[in-house]
Amino acid sequence: LAKSPKRGSVTEMEGKMPETLTDGEKQTLLRLARKAMEYAVKGKVLPPLDLKSLTPLLREDGASFVTLTVDDNLRGCIGALEAYQPLAEDVREHAVAAALQDPRFPPVGDAELNRIRLEVSRLTAPRSLEYSTSEDLLKKLHPHVDGVTLKDGFRRATFLPQVWEKIPNPAEFLNHLCQKMGARPNLWREAKVQVHIYQVEEFREMN
């Protein structure tokens, strides 16, 4: 998962999703993401977002990742770990970035738009996970629940909770996350890396 620049800070109260989105709010975000992606791919200028037309929860600052898939295969994924703009705007921004700026893939083409399925993940604020040993770290992770971010110096990488579906073993999960960070797979066993966890509220377009 590629990441856009992050802003914000971590506090002791972070980590909880205070209010879940309604089905209507989820559909609104998916429509906004779809429109933003289509405008960007077609080279059109996206109109400014009318925040007054949205619910308070969609106007509040929120962090999101937008994932694009084609036939269940990843086609792009970019997001922010920390909230710095209204949730609806965050989703629009990352829908565009996932389509055009994910360095792992070529930009999405117009002919692909009908095949792409959008998934939005609304994140809780990250919180630090304190642990003593690598085995203690394994015990404190919650597979299929926790999104995990590893940081070592200037290197940082994250996996959304959805990645557990493909890598259910916690040790392998951390190995792959270290590799994504540009480190050797067993770094988390050999050194004390910084670990943050978060949860997501995930929803997607239906086929």
C-alpha cells in the first residue's frame, strides 16, 4: 500500500472510531470516490466539494485509504494514516491518487474504469503498541482487526487489516511489512522497531 504525506499527531485518546458511518454515508463516499477517479482519469477538472451538502461526519476531519481492484486483483491503493482534512475530501483525494499515482502500477486508463471496483477504508487514529520482545509483539497483534504500521528511522510502511486475509500468520505478516518498508524481513525480531496499530471501517462497491 503506497502512502501519501501524513500530518497530525498521536494522542492518548486516539484509536477509537467514535461514530460509525450510515449506509447512506458510505454510499456517498463511494460515489464521490468514483466521480473523482473518473474525472482524473479522463483529464477533467474535478468540481470543488460542496461540504454544506454533506452530513457532519463526512465534513469532519478523517483519514482514509482508497483501494482499486480489477477482478479481485490490486490495481492501486493510497491513503493517509492521520486525519488532516474533511473525510469526504480525503476520500476524493486518495481515489485520484490510487488511480494515477501508485508507483507500483501504471496510471489507470479510461478503458479500465468499468472494470475497477472501489473500496474505502476509514481509519481510526493510530496508537502506539508497546511491547517488550518480538514474541510479545506477536501476542499483542489482533489478526484481521489491526492495521499495522512499522517505523525504523526514516522508513515506514503499513498494512491495512484487509491484508491479513492474504497473510494470516502474524510472523509472516510482519516479515512482509518489513520488506515493504525496505528492510530485511526479520528486522522486527532483531531490533526494536516502532509499531502503531489502528482499525478500519471498510466498505466497497458492489459488482
